Amino acid sequence: MRKSLIKITIGIFMLLLANDIMAQFSFSTEFRPRAEYHHGYKTLPVTDADAAFFISQRTASHI
């Protein structure tokens, strides 16, 4: 009986300690999509040139 009481007490203490440690840790992310359309950028477009359209993304994570 005494050994199980000690194990339960140690288990509760470890859970409370783990909660305090996790409170100091944070993790967040950002997803930033970016669409671009290029057709004569900084110049006049050529009549027979095809336009370019694409979407890129950047993911930033902060700890």
C-alpha cells in the first residue's frame, strides 16, 4: 500500500512539473502565399511573348 502511494505521489508531481515546463515553450507558424503575373515587367510586353503566372509560398516558423 505504501509503495503504491509513493508511486502515485511521484506520478502527480511529475505531471505538475511537466505542465510548468510546457508552459514555457511556444511554437507558431505562418503560411504566406504569393501570386505573381509577369508580362512585360519594367518593359513593354512583346506581342508574341507568353505571360507567366505562378504562385509561390514561404513558410516561417517561430519558436
